[in-house]
Amino acid sequence: MNKKFSVYLNSKIKKFNKTIYVEGDKSISHRALLVASQCMGISSIKGILESEDINNTINCLRALGVRIIKKNKSYLVYGNGLGSFRKPSKKNLYCGNAGTLVRLLSGLLTTSDFKANLTGDNSLKKRPMKRIIDPLSKIGANFFPKKKTTLPLYIQGTNMPLAQKFEEKIGSAQIKSSILLASLNTPGITTIQTRPSRDHTENLLKYINADIKIKKLKKESLITLKGMKNLFSFDLEVFGDQSSCSPFIILTLLTPKSKLIIKNVNCNPTRLGFIKILKKMNAKIKIINLKKKYGEFVGNLVCKSSPNLKPINCPKKLVPFAIDEFPLLFILSSLIKGKSTWNYK
């Protein structure tokens, strides 16, 4: 049973001028471990977020026969190539609360010729899986029980996957990534026409020289990936998570005469919705020292006290790129005089 509790602060936060780092990006941590499992050789990944979700990714990969060890500050993933998973001896592959894990792992299991049982905690068991069941079934996977669209589910992979053309209409990075990971071990060319969403999977696959091409259309992207190309081990550093920065940014904006620098933050354009919204609210925040490293843009965030914050009529186009930060944006809006509007339809 969850216990209710209250927190009482008896003094205000004093002004500060600090430089900090935040932990590694969760989305990239998942993807780096999963992709490394399909490469040949030992991949070294520094900056992996050490959280329950990522621990579940590591545990699932170990259950599928992938050796993963931590050495100093890096995780070493001993990959055996495409389609190298072994049938797990454990009854279940437990994904906890990690929606990214269960959906992306399903993509890799699509081309693994055995049956595996995917499950998670009570919250994950309520999340919809039909959005990946449909495309992965076209490639050749079978899901049991039939017509069930929530966890727990059995997935039976295939040794004869078929490349397909997909139209991803939701704007979901998880759906897109699940298909891309399935296509790595699928002969032929898989095509995905997709609405804008996080592109960490595409960036990582390009970085490790997968046969992937991306064409920007007017409102969508066209992604093609030629499967069955051997992938080789890589070195990667995972930089700071934008979502982990957001509470410290809000605190700085609201604390008089304060300044905060957050160093080495992932500044992927698909993750900057929160920053763009804050700027429209008159926040003093900027990105400096922007560079591209390991396939991703990385920079330092500089934010200062912003006593003249104003309400916003948030454009619909920014909403998909700030989903994780909306609770904080709502709190901030409640402290500003005036009415803020959030357009999501």
C-alpha cells in the first residue's frame, strides 16, 4: 500500500550561481544497449542512466544470452551479431514500467525464432501494444493470446521475416524504432513514412553505419533501411537527459538573482520543445557550445532568473516535443499571472 506523505520547507531557496551535470539520457540508454546486443564485438557505452527501467533492459538482454558487465564507468556489451538472441531460460522477460523497452525489444524478438513471454508491472500491463503488434505481425511475428493487446503477451519470432512498407501516423518514436530494430535482421528494404518524433534510433543506426537513409518531406520523413548488413561494436557516450534538467531549470527561473549552467546535455532538436516553450514565455535560457558527438547534438544549458515570465498560447507543433515536461510547465503556468493555453488537437 502506498503511504501518503507531505513535505514542509521552512525556508526559501537562496540565490545561487552553480554549474551541474545531470544523468544520462534514458531514451538513448535503452537504444544503445539494445542495438549493441545486435552488433559483433564488444561495445563500450559510457554515461548509461542507472535506473530501474534501464536495469530491466540489461536484465532482459542477459536473459536472452547477452553478456553485459560494468567496468569503471562504462558498460561493456558483448554482441554476437544480428538475430543472436538465445531462447530465455526464465519464464518471463520482465520489463517493469519501461514502455520503450517492451516495444523496442519486441522489434528485435520479431526476427528471433523462438517464443518469449513479455510482461511488466501493473501500469505497463495497461498500456496499448496493438500499435506494435500490427506492424510486427506484418513482418512475421505472432502474438499470443490472439486478439489480446496488453501485457502479458507471448511473441513468436520468425526466421523468414518480410520487409514491408509502413505508414506511421501517430508520431511515435517507439513504433518507428520497433520497426527499425526488426528490419535490421530482415532481408530487403523496409520503408517507414512517419510523422515527426524523437529520432535517437535513426541517429544511432547512422552512427554505427547501418544501411539507413532518411528523406525529409514537407510534414513527414521517409526512412528506408536495408536489412541483413552486419553491424560492428562501437564506443558511445550518453549525455545528459533533457527531462532531468527541467526541474532545475524551473527552479532557476523562479529564484531571484540566480544562474545555472547544466553541462553536456543532449540537445537533439526533437527534445527541445521544453526549451522553446520556455523561451516563448520570456525565460532567460540559451544553449551554448553546441557540438555533434556520437551522432547527437550536445551542449550546455545556461538559464537565469526570469522575473518577467508571461503566459503562453502554446503552438500545437511544439507539444509532441515536450510531453515529459508538461507537468512542470503546468506548475510554472499556475505561478504566472495570466492564462496559458495548450493546443494539443
